[in-house]
Amino acid sequence: MKYLHSMVRVHDLDASLRFYCEGLGLKEVRRMEVPQGKFTLVYLAAPESPGAEVELTYNWGSEEDYGSARNFGHLAFQVRDIYATCEHLQSMGYTISRPPRDGHMAFVRSPDLISIELLQDGHLPPQEPWASMPNVGSW
């Protein structure tokens, strides 16, 4: 058996690509436009683990609520510097729902409310302002 990908549905493909590519640093691997089915599939991967992909599924014109289900937990990415990653995402306008108070773990949500866990490669000592920041919303 070989792990292929996780799929998340998105409402705004451009906003999602900004988050996953510009914010998290994933790269677009391939794209499939399916006019007869009225959907687009975009496959993304982290540079250091190209075999583990995230599939963004954009159903053209869908207004279905994708963000309230609790049966999908989160996607997790290991990062080299959790503080720099969170600062970068925050500078792009994303809320860090669970700040990296411990220097190890943080959570942020994508534009479609997919919970993203960020895990520090190794462990960094607690650092302000993160150590004092409260949780925001749910993650």
C-alpha cells in the first residue's frame, strides 16, 4: 500500500492556493480541469515530502458548507521555524488559532476552515509574543 493524498474541498481556489502555496510553501504538482463535471483538482506537495499530496477540489459554483464538519480533523506539516512560519501567515492576514506557546505546535485555519497543525522540527524555547498569546476560536 502507498499513501497518495488527502482531499479538501475549497470554495475559492485562488484564496486557497494563496494560503497553501504562498503561506505554507506547498508547490502545485499538477492540475486537472474537468468541464463536464464542473470541477477542478489541484494537487499540492511540500518540497521535502513530494509523495504526500494535498488535493484541493474546487466544485464550480458550489455553496455547500464545507467548514463545519468535525469528522475531518486536520492536516499537519513539519516546519523548520514555527515562529517564522506563524509570523509569515499572520502577516498575510491569517489568524493563528492556537499560537506556538510551547515552541512546538500551532494551529491555523485555511480560507475554507480546514484546520492546519504546524509542528516544529525539533523544539524551540518559548518565545514572546507567542508564549503569552491566547487561543482564538476553534482549531
